[in-house]
Amino acid sequence: MNGKKVMNGSKFFPHPHITLQFFSYLCDSMNNRQKETLRVRIISVGFTCLAFAVFKPIGIGELGASLYLHLIAIWLLGVGICYVTEFVMRYIVNMPATLDKGVDYIIRRNLWFQLVNSPLEALMTCLYLHFPMIRIGAADPLSWKGFIQAVFVMAFCSFAIGLYWRYKYRSRYLAMELEETKRLNEDLQRIQEPEKDSQPSSSIVLSGTTNESVSLQVSNLLYIEAVGNYVKVYHMRDDQVVTDMLRATSKQMEDKLRDYPMIVRCHRAFLVNLEQVQKIVSQSGTMQLLIRHSHESIHVSRSNVTKIKNAIKQMT
């Protein structure tokens, strides 16, 4: 009997040395981001397999010593299921893995990942254990009772693991955010160097659907705010902040200023002159632009954060 179990284990399960070689090969062919993702999956699924080994749900304790060989196979399959879940998240749920959308998005995505991954992992586990447990006359885990028990264990493990990774990656993300904001502010200072400010500025006339118009130097433009059917043009005149109203849309203003790369849309209602941004402030995935002279703080919508970053990098 014992000899038969050992023979089955050696026939159907990979030797630990081969498993280590396999993961070593994978790591050699991946970039740092992919290696980090694989490491997280390996640790997370390993924690779940450890919980199965300790609590022995759905009657898997009847497998005896061969249980641990089966758990190695479940561990390998579980890592694969995580990548299936990533596919679902990217192409079906439409929530790809990214650090550009802030902490709230990361936390929300992790929750969705757990909701999708737990049933898939439980189904995979029940399907895999169906054959060896039926063979020894144990209760079939591929049943509603077995599936619900497996989902419960998976959900508990996912919650516990999620708290750990959420805390770890939140701290890491905030540190990355602070570092990136520091670099963006340094780039802003280079854009606004005195020798650049001393260069002649282009004049432009902004007009709307009426006869009213505003003539100004592009370098004096602070920002443009959309208010209903009008736009407010904030600009400097005689060292004072002046506001002019035009009957127009922000889209019309954006088209008019398209030739000036420093004028960028930062929000559905705002166009801002990056040369007049005193400082960028980022906190918990949100970005604010502090405008010179006016002491105004303009919010950057998440959909425009990348556009602001790219515009600053292109101007330096």
C-alpha cells in the first residue's frame, strides 16, 4: 500500500528539484515587474496551500502522506490560475494592473481580483482532488458542499493575504509617488528657468462665439476654466491677475492653443499653463497644481495625470 502511494507520487508529481529549476528558468526570462508579480503569486498560493495542509478541509486528510504531493501540484496549478485571473481582470473586468491610477484603484482592483480568483482557485482544487479522492473511496470534493468549503478557505486566505499585500504595496506606492512628484517639480523648475522666461513670448487673441475677444501674451496665461457656456481666462496684466469671460467652450480654447505644448488640459473644466505652475502636490493618488500669483489649487483628474507628466517630460 505505502509503496503504491510513493509510486503514484513519483509518477504524477514533479520532483521538488525540477520545480525549483522551472521557477529559476521563469525568473531568468522575466523583467523586474514580472518577477515581482510571480513572487507575489507564489507566496500567496503557497500560504493557501499551507492553510489546506493545516485545516484539511473537504476531507483531504484522508489522502494521508500523499496529501503533500498533491498540495505541490495544487500550488503549481494555483499560480497558473492567478494568471488566468489577471487575464479576466484585464480583458473582461477592464481593470489592468497599473500604478498610475492611484492607491484607491489598486485597493479596489485587489478586491475584485480576490472575488474572481477565490472561486476559480476553489473550482480548480475540487476538480484536481476529485480523482485521487474518488480512487481511495473518500467523499467527492467536486460537489456543492466541497466547493463551498473550498471557497470559504480560499476567501479567508485571500482576505488575510490581501491585507498584507495591501499594506505593503500602499507604503511602496506612496514612496514612489513622493519620489516621482519630487522629480516632476525639479523638471518644472528647469522649464521655468530665468533664461527661458526672458525669451520673447507669443501674442494670441482668444475669441468665442461673440465679438468679444481677449488679447494676451501666452506666457502670461495662468489657466482657463469652463463655466457653463462660458470660459474664464485667468492671465497676468500689469502684474495683476485679470479674469476675462468669453462665450466659448474649453474644447474651442484647447484647439486654439494647440500649438503651445505648455498649455495642457488637466481636468474636464480646466486648461493650465505649466509654465505658471508653482508646484505639483500629490497625495494618495491625487494631484494638485498650485498656480503662481493666484494662489489657486487646481485638481488634476485621474484620466489626465499621465498627460501632465508626459507634457512636462517633453518640455524638459
